[in-house]
Amino acid sequence: MQLIIFKDYNALSQQAANEIISLVKHKPDAVLCLPSGSTPLLTCQLLVQKAKAENVDFSSCTFIGLDEWVGIPPDNEGSCAFFFRNEVFKHLHFSASHIHLFNALSENLAQECAAMDSVIFENGGIDLMLVGVGMNGHIGFNEPGISFDLYSHIAPLDETTTAVGQKYFKEATELSQGITLGLKHLLESKKVLLLANGNKKAAIIQKALEGEITNALPASIIRQHSNSIVMIDEEAAVMLT
Ligand code: GLP
């Protein structure tokens, strides 16, 4: 694991977008996994700008959505699908058949998980996985206590997640389960970038990077990956010794 501390959110997001651009230039059929949320927002916006300026073609790439709120339809502005559509697919041309998002309305969520795992294996694994970190140290919806040995699965959501998650929705929304890639996918990805910015993430980043590596704090798993980069801004780094 490598740690890079950037001056601010903009510098961090520039570098994250550059990482994606450079991968796709070298491997046009790369398998990319992106999260939604506040953290990757500027990365996505810069990615769109850079891809247009440098004529980078995403049409052969495979896109994997990290997670989704169970029961929330894709046209709800708080859903991960809504974020991906507005921030990524509206601007970059991915082939529709190469976009793989969890259908959180499915009556057979176990099948959704199995289908996502198959897509990842059949495409040779994830080349680049970007993740954020939740206020409780989760990655995707891998909540505290989750096994490091799981692929895609359904997860009961932690109280912190259901409370913090309200920020994505226009009105109070009942959230109880998530569907998510597992930490085994993260460990098997060829490269992982974990992004965090702002003072509010400082305490969880300190625990993840300087505490014990434990499933009680899922983000600590990043230290077990040999090709991972933790990219944080100075505010998120203030508690690091
Ligand atoms: C959310 C999502 C994660 C996301 C994390 C951080 O609940 N399940 O995929 O990375 O929490 O979100 P944010 O970037 O908005 O702080």
C-alpha cells in the first residue's frame, strides 16, 4: 500500500482521474469499478473533461458499479445508478452491454450477486477499483464485522450508514439493506485506489491506516493489497501520526 497526501480535494481528484485515463489509454478494454457518493464526484467530473480533451474512448471498457441501496429505483436521485448515469454515462460513451450495475429492485438479489461475480470473472477481473470510505469505515456496503472473504452479497446496513446515507436523498428514505461487491473482489483487483477527503474522514482514516487490520474496520483491508494507493487530502490526513 502506498499513501499519497494531496494539498486538497481538487489535487486528489485530478490524480484519481489521471489514473483512470492512463489505464484506459494503455488498456482500452479495461474493467473499471467505481463508487458513487460525494468523494468520487469531482473525480468523475474531471474524468469527463480529460477524456474529452484527450479523446479517450471508453466504448470497449467494462463498467462495474460498486454497490446499490436495496429497494431504491435507479431513477431516484439518491441511488448509485442515478449518480453513475448523470456523472459518467451521460458524458462518456460506454457500450450499454458493458455497463454492469446491481438491480436493487430484483426479486432475486442472490442471482444479482452471482451475475455480477460472473461478469467480473469472465472479463478477467477488475483492473482498477476506486472506493470511498464510509464514516464507519465501510467500503461499498461492506459494513463493520463483514468477512474479508466474500464476493458480491446483500448486506444489512449499519445505523451510521442509514443515517449518513440520507444526505443523498431529497426526502427521508428508509434504507435497510445494500447490495455490494465484496472485499474479496477488492483484494483480487489488480489495482485499488481508496479516496477520502475532508476533516470528517480524518478519524476513520487514522484508524484504517494506523490501527489494527480488522474486519471491525473494513477499510483497513486496503493495507493487505500490494497494489493499492490511499489518496487523501491534507484535511483527511490531520490525525495521522
Ligand atoms: C456510501 C457508499 C460507499 C461510499 C461511502 C462514502 O454509503 N456505500 O460506496 O464510498 O459510503 O460515501 P461518501 O463519498 O459520500 O462520503
